[in-house]
Amino acid sequence: MKKLAFKFILLCVPVLMAGRCSRESETPIPQENLADYGVDATFDVGENYTFKQFVSMETNMGKQVAGCNFLGNQMVVAFGALNYLDPTKSNGFNVGFSVDNVTHEGVYQFREEDSGAKNTSSYTKRTRSGLITSTPSPLMAYDNRKNYWRLPPDKDGRCSEQQMQVGFQSIDVTKYSSENGGVIEGSFHINVYYKPESKCAQYQHQLITGNFKLKRVNIPL
């Protein structure tokens, strides 16, 4: 299975500090609240998480982070808990979706990942089954490349697979800025699938939905 990598690049934005007032009648410039930027995500297994772009959030899954990068007009929103990077851990995850030609407010939809991986969704998590041992905990990689339904084994014990339609990836950009450091807001609804190694097991499906308000980082071409 193809491994997708989404980099979390955090944009350091200086907080606007209000100047000293020489007269009581002067109104200080309001400071920007960087805690407002981040991602709220819901997994269909009933889990809800909040990820901040500029505020460090330490959890039992590691630091939770979020970011929004643009390579030209290709938007990548990524968020997760950084224990997924540590093979000695048994939790942590990374979610990302990449959408091409994001140039304005509107709804962007696609199903399967395209050949250039410009329209794609992924969910990678660190898991461990059974007792904790010295064996590194494996990564499970979900994506939107395929969705198969495995049919029951025949009389000879052989399994077959039938390809089903991949669910829509729908990203609704409700606020758009082309400027580096500009605000990008919206919501997302993504479907990703994992192929178990066990014989005749059905593909696992995960629906992830949420909202985001992020500062964009323009990556030079």
C-alpha cells in the first residue's frame, strides 16, 4: 500500500502587540488570538479531537498539531498526535487531505486518489495488539485509493474481492486567502480504507469529519 506523507509545517506569526497609549482616550490595537486556529475532528468510531496550530497540546498520544500548506494551488491540511512517529508507542496518528486547484471559496469533491496524488486523503495510526513487547508497533495506513468488499470463501476456502465505490472526499472552503499567513476556513468529510492482512477480512472503513481554521503556509515551488 502506498504510504502518504504529510508534513506539519507550523507558521510562526508574531502577535501584534498594542502600543503604549499616550492619552487615556486612545484605544489599544487588539491582539490576535492564535488559540483560535486549529482543527476539530470527529471519527466515526465516536472519537472527537481538537488540534491547535500555534498552541502546544500535550496528550497521552503525544503533542497534537495541525497545519495548512500550499504548494502553488494544492492545499494540504494535516493534523494528528505525534506518537505515531515513535515505533515504541502504541498510539498516535496522522490525518491529511490534499486538494488541487484551491483558488477560491467553494466545495471541492473527489473520490479516488488521482495519479499525481494531488487529490487524496490518508489516515495513519500506530497500533499494537496484545501484550506490549520490544517489537516496534506497526503503522496502519488508510487511504482513498480503493474500497474492496471481500466475499465469503468458497467451498475450497478461497476468497474473492469485489471493488466498491470509494466514498466522496468533500472539502468546503468557506473562507479563502491567497496570502502567506492568510486565513483558510472550512469543513471536511473524508472516507479512507485499510486492507487487513488476515484472510477474507473485509476492508476497514473510517469516516473523518470536522472543521478547520488555519493560517496558510505557502511552500515555494
